[in-house]
Amino acid sequence: MRLRLASVAPILVLCGVAAQVPEATLRVASPAEGAYVSGAVHLVATVEPAAAARDVSQVAFFADGHQVCTIVRPPFECGWHAGEGVREHQFRAVASLRDGRRLTHTVRTRSLKVTETVDVDVVQVTAVVKDPEGRFVRGLTREDFRVYDNGKRQPITHFAAENVPLELVAAIDVSSSMRPSIGSVKNAAKRFLIGLTPADQVTVLSFNENIFTLAQRATDPDVRTRAIDLMDAWGGTALYDAIVRAIQILGRQSGRRAIVLFSDGEDQSSHASLETAVRAAEGSDATIYAIGQGRAVGTPALQKLLRDIATVSGGRAFFSDDVSKLDATFEDILEDLRNQYVFSFPAPGDLRDDDWHTIKVDVGDGRYHVRARERYRVRRD
């Protein structure tokens, strides 16, 4: 969000024609709105158009209402220490112009709060069905599906196979190890997002030791691709935090939800633990597609994590050390998303707090292969 001056912009007269000079705007470029921050924080403000920066006498940064620093010439940057915890903070930049006016912009970062269980009244399942030859099976009806909760068959109360809204989070690792391949990854990611329908809502996250929300529930393809263009590679890897954040964004509501998670290395910087990330994935009804590239291919612990969270959600995990194969991987994910069935059943009435429940889905008397979420966790108030 950019805040503009309420005053009228100056008017120039060129060759007898009035031309309005664009108003200057100030933006806090780092940290981003909704990011997680802790420890050393790099504060950055930009003035646009760039030529307007010469009219700025100083930029002051404030964190949680306290002045941090004052910068008198570009680049308008300084450091601040947020402490070890991941708490909500407010960052404000104030630019003083030489003519006495001021520009301001404020962003808020998030606290890291993890809910490992969810209130369940209706259990939603997203399933992909294939025949023995690996081809997608289309045209199935509610009567073709049988769903079991802890071994007991459940009634399917809602069923849909077409025109089901999709909300997707694309979370892409932009740590420093991604620098050699970031261009190819960005191009493949843009082609993937273009392949989604305009009705699909897409949130684009990039993550290193921080998490950056580059587009939020965007339906415009241009907004999605511009978000990918903003990515640059630097810093460490907070993979577990990214998993938790993506799940928090999707929440729980009717409709299809999916996460596409891309990483090339083990976690180095997360505040959430491995166990927290796995439990969050197990408690979510989002389908997770995990892509491991580069160093991830030779890291057994990372491969196990990505396989586990994908499998329990009914998604898939992909691994390759060849970045040129990303287009094929993204196309496989698109085909999955185009061939999903969504149905739900009432949660059993005798659920106990924090119970794990297993889910089993059968189609076509067992002659088809079904990929769906495997279990869920319950909390009763």
C-alpha cells in the first residue's frame, strides 16, 4: 500500500500546455506487509518516482512507535533488532520534503502463532482418481465414492467435481543457494500460474529466513506474474515457517485449497519446529505439492519431510536436480488440480479431544487408485 500526499501536485506549463507532475510516494519496501521478523531486521524505504528522492531532506524509521534512525540521503536504509521471538511489529517511515510536506507509510508484520489442531464439524476430502494405467478417471458421481473414518463408512453430504473454487498458495524458496537457478525457477513458476484459471485465487509467498507476501488472493494473471518478478535470492531458509504460514493463509472453508511448496535445501532459520510443521500439515485439509530441487535431491531428511507432508495431504512430492524439468513438474500439478473431486462428511459425534482419525476412500470397487488426505486431528471446545 502506498500513501499519497493529500495536497495538489504542482503544475508545470510547457509550451503553453499544462502538465501535472506525478506526486511522490513513499513505500516501506522491507520488511513486507505480513512478513515474519525476528533478530536483525533490515529497514528499507523507497521514494517514487526516483527523481523525487532529491526533494527529500530525511527519512525517519519508527518501530512500534519508537524512532529507530534518521537517514538524510538515499539509500534510505538502516538496521533494527526485533529480539528473538516472532511477534507482531509496526514499522513506519516518515519522509520530510524540503518544501515542508511529509510522506508516510506503515506496514505491520505478523506474530508466529501455530494452531496444531482445528475445530472440525465437517471433514472435507479432496481426491484424485486414476485407473490402473495411470489415467485420470473423470465423470464419477457421489455414488461411486465410499469414505471411511477410522474404518467406519460415513455418509457423503456434499460432492462436487466441476467448477469448484480453488485457493492456492505458491511458496518459493529464495534463499541464497537459489541464486544460480532463480531465473529458471521464476520463469517456470510464472508459466504454472498462467495455467491456472482466472477464477482461482493465488497467494504468492517467497521465503528465505523471512516470509514475504508478494501477492494475496490474486485472480489477475498479471498480478501473479509480477509477484514472481519481485523475487530475488539471498539469506537462509525458513522452510518450516513457510509451511506453517501457507497453511494459516488457507485456513478452513469450503472449496479446494492447495499449496505448491518449492525448496532446494534444509531448514536453517525457522522459528517453528519440524514437528510443528508436520503436525500443521497433518491437521490441514489443503493438498500439498512439494518440489525438491538442487541440494534437496541429496538430502534424505528433507526428502522425507516433503514426502510426508505431501502424502498425508493427498498431494505429491517431486525431486530433480535438473531445473529444466520444472515445467513438466508444474504441468503434472496442473493436471492434478484439473481432475480433483471434493466431498465432505459429518465428523463423528463421539470424537475425543486431540484424536487422530484415519480416512480411507474407495472408488469403483477398489479397481481405481485414489489419492486423498489420510487423516485429520480434532479439537472439541
